[in-house]
Amino acid sequence: MECMKKLVKMRVLIVGLRGVGMETAKNIILAGVKEVVLHDPAPSSPADQGLNFYITDEHVAAGVRRDEASLDELDTLNEYVPVSVLRGATGSADELTDDAVKSFDLVVVCDDAVPSTRLEALNELCRTTQRPSSDAEEDGRIGFISCTLMGAAGRMFLDFGPNFEILNADGKPPVSHIVKAITKETHVTKRDADKNPIESVMRMQVWMDLKEDD
């Protein structure tokens, strides 16, 4: 309930609409936030069509911006969540200015083309901006997430301010495993030296049991 209470009041800016950005936008819209605003001024290209399922041949031929090309379909996902493209006072698509960023509750950057210096500046802006809040438990800061995917590897950085609290339901530290093999019967075999227990792994939406090496 506490999570939903915060979600329905949240205005979210999503920067970058390729693979990670599209999945992020889709899931946030379906989650039911107050508003989602898109920003990706790059023209649509043939390479984008393998990552953004809303970009068509017509978008590519016309060089339509990725955010404009994605808008109509994303806006149909949840009738209760308005979706738009970041725009300036004149109504034209706007650049990612500091003033624009300050109007959001959460900024999610999924564009690996954004230089690290700009990411750091955006993070600092979100962390130091304090707006009036009607909720005594909120400090008015803007949440910041940066995430990219590079093939089978990826990275994510989150900053929700100095008062952000992470709640762990079971108190157990996270564990990692090296998978040695996956059989057709959907069993996963862990490397022999890996002794950490794990309860379940999901592959192709099928829950699998784990077994140790014989």
C-alpha cells in the first residue's frame, strides 16, 4: 500500500527509448504512476526496430524522433496514465534542461549515449533539488536512476537521496551463482564449487528446481 501511495503521485521522466527505455516506459505506465513524459530526440533508424517494437518503417523513412514514434502506442497502455513528449513553452519538443528536470519526481536515464559528465550533473541536480512536500516522510528530492544494457551484461545506478531506506524482507544477503548447464527438463546445474543455496530460478517463464553436480 505504501508503494502504491507513492506511485500514484509520481511524475516520471524517461530519457532514451531503445530496448531498456521501452521496457521501463511500458512497466512504469502499467504500474499506474501519475504521469510519464518521454525524451529521446534521436531520429528513428533501422537498428532501433530490433529494440523498440513501436518504431515502424515509416518512422525510419521519415526520420521521426524516437520519443514521437513511441508516443501513440505507449499512450494506449493505461488510460489512467497520461503519456507525453517533453515539450517547451512553445509546444515544440524540448531539450533536457535543468528546469525541465526539476518538475519531475523521478528521472530514469536509459540512453547509453548520454556522456558520463552529463549523467553526473543530472544526478547532482536531482539529489540537491528540494521541493515542498505535503508528505512528512518525503524530503522533496528527485529520484534518479541510470541503467543500460550491453548484450548479456548491464548496469544500474539508483539515487533516492540520503534518507532512502531499502527494506529486505528476509534479511539474507544476495547470492550469485555460476550456471554450468541447463537441461531440456529445465533443471539448472550449478558449478561444483558454488555451495550457496538458492530457492528457485526462472527461465522461459518456467520455474525450475536446482540440483548439485553428481
